[in-house]
Amino acid sequence: MKKLKGFTLVELLVVISLIGVLATLIFANLNAARERARDAVRKSDLRNIQTALRLYYNDNAGYPSNSGYNIVGCGSGASPISCVYGEAWTRDVTYMNILPDDPLSSQGYSYLGVAGNESYTLSACLENKSDEKGESTTNLTWCPSGWKYVVKP
């Protein structure tokens, strides 16, 4: 009787199972890396907006007010209008060619001017809850993860 060379069914199932487990682990790590990358973009966007807010403050002797969670400091004329994330921030002067929008665009950034236009709070919802620079938020409608990054002047 001639002996056939090859793998048994059990050996094939073990190898396929191992490949499946490894693929699952790699996929989970890739998702976490994507979340961290989007969070890094959010932090960079807030720092860029913060720089533009300083320029606005220097030109107008105060920070812009807010409408909802948007910056009111766009348009021309006596009455500024609400700026739109993802579009230019211009008011007689261009403060940003594009006012950055959240990478996922579903939650956006949150701007709250403080009374007297002497301060503000600018926030972004983070996906990675283990980010040491984040802080908790109770506004789960805006930030489903419950973890945000905040910048102030």
C-alpha cells in the first residue's frame, strides 16, 4: 500500500485557527492605531485654531463669541457670523484658510467663548480613552466616548 503525503484535517484546522486568531489581533491593533492617529490630528487642529484665535484676539481686543458650539467671527461688516468648520475663517482678515473639521465629521469641535470675550474653551472628542491629556465629559451626545481634549488661552 502506497502512503500519501500531505496534511491531516486536524493539522489544517489548527493552522487555519491560528491564522484567524493572529488576523483578529492585528486588526484590533490597527483600529487602535487609527484612533490614536485621528486623535493626534484633532490635537493638532485645536493647536492651529488656538493660534488663529490669538491672531483674532490681537486684531479685535477679545476672543470671538460662540453660537451653539461654533466660533462667531466670520463674514464682513459690523455683524460677524458663525464660522463653518471645513471652510475658510475670514473676517476682513483671513485667520485660517480652512477652519479644520473633525476627522470623522460626525462630532465636530466645540468652541465656547467666556463672557467678556477674554477667554474660551476649545474641545475635541477623543476616541482613545487612555490618552493621558484627555479629560472626562458628561456630554455623551456630542462625545460618545466620554473623553475630550481641551485647550484654553
